[in-house]
Amino acid sequence: GAVVSQHPSWVICKSGTSVKIECRSLDFQATTMFWYRQFPKQSLMLMATSNEGSKATYEQGVEKDKFLINHASLTLSTLTVTSAHPEDSSFYICSALDSRDTGELFFGEGSRLTVL
Amino acid sequence: GEDVEQSLFLSVREGDSSVINCTYTDSSSTYLYWYKQEPGAGLQLLTYIFSNMDMKQDQRLTVLLNKKDKHLSLRIADTQTGDSAIYFCAESIDFNKFYFGSGTKLNVKP
């Protein structure tokens, strides 16, 4: 199946610093990518929808100035957690929708962020 | 977002069939998905079904969709210990949003 790569897989940072997480579709083009946050008790929360060449659409309650999303090309979307705090520690997962409208949504391996 | 609900746990014996159930609320869902998440890993797409289908079979996996009751199920035949994972169902409405259930943790006992 198609591959979506996330990097880094785990990052530890100090409170107040910013962290960038990359999401790449390796063998297909993705006009639309999604960013999720997974909480310890399993549930996935949709944070934002990222469309190539336009501004991301954020879900209610997600601070767009805190979680900056850039989707500059058909194979790359980035999530930057700005001025990270310990409560931002979480597992962040991206997914990419195949532009050929096959209906298939593929996920990255996830990035674990730990803020000290 | 839309409500997608699953039971949290399921325990079966190796060799038995597993049935994981999911209900959703939005009748305009276009696609419905099943994903598998192993410990510490990302989500792996297992299968998906278009909303105008009732059933889809792929090797050991059978997906049943009851659109009238907004009920989706995933049956795993001959369940193996390697099938132990968390299974998420998800619905999509025209690919604009994807909403996930809370996941069902499948435990397969030898």
C-alpha cells in the first residue's frame, strides 16, 4: 500500500521552544492531508485539514497560531507546535488522501512529542 | 464532529472469529473505514467500503454495512494472536472530514 512518512518519530523539547513535524506522502500525491492528535485513552482528535496551496482549516477549539500547518507541495505537510508546553505532549498523527480520489486515506507512523 | 461509537474491548480465543462493531450518526457518509493500530505504531488501513455497498470481503476480513441502522462491522475469521491491536472505524463525508471512533482493543488469547 501507499506510504506516508512522518518525521521525527519522537521528539523531546524544552518548554517554550517550537517543534516542526513533517508528513510526506512517498509514492502518491496528496492534495489533502489531515493532522490528528491521539490522547492516552486512544481517541483520535482531528486538529485540522491541510489543503495544498491554501490555508489549513482548523477544528473548533484548536488554536491556529499554536499549531501552524503548512502544505507547500502535493507530498509534504508540516505541523509546527509553537512555544510548546507540557500539555502539548501527545502523539501527533498525519494522514494523506490520495489525490486520485480512490477514497483511500493513509496514515503516517505518528510523532510522539514530549515537552519538558 | 460526528459521533462514531465503538465498544472499547473485545477478547477472543485464537482460531475463533472476531466481530468488531461500530455505529455512526451521519447518513451522508461516503466511505467507511477500518484501521488497525498496533502498540506504539501508526494507523494501518485495513479496508474500506463505499456507502452504496452492503458487504466487502478481503481474505480473512469481512465488512458489513447496514446503512439503514448506520451500523458497520468488521469480522476477522480465524483470529490470530498477531491480530491483537486496536481497531478504529471511521467515516468520511466526501473526503472533507474523517471522524474516528474511540477504537476497540482486540485481545486474542492463545
